[in-house]
Amino acid sequence: MRKRSVTIAGHATSISLEPPFWDALHEAATAEGKPLAALVAEIDEARTTNLSSAIRVWLFQRARTPSP
């Protein structure tokens, strides 16, 4: 587990994820042309559970969605 701080909506929040999830999150942000914090903020806005779980679910759903 790695814990990192990300600033969302003007405040720092701590996120704990396993290294493969951090790698996938960085890759997703790069692929979408967004800063990591912006992508995390989008996931944060739509979440219904804790942020770390929401990120994992978002990444899982992204991996299952076929690319155009």
C-alpha cells in the first residue's frame, strides 16, 4: 500500500492504493490528457464509497470498457 496526498477542491486528501493501481491511475490521467488531481477530483465527485475504493472501481470499469 502506498499513501499519497492529492489536492482536491482546494484541500489535501490522503489516498491509499496498491502500486499497480497508482500506475494505472497515472496511465489513465495521461491517456485522458488530465493532471492526476483533476482525474481524482472527477472520480471523487461521482463516488458513493470511500475515495480509494472509488478509484479502484473506476479503474476496473475503465479496463473493462472497450476502446473505440
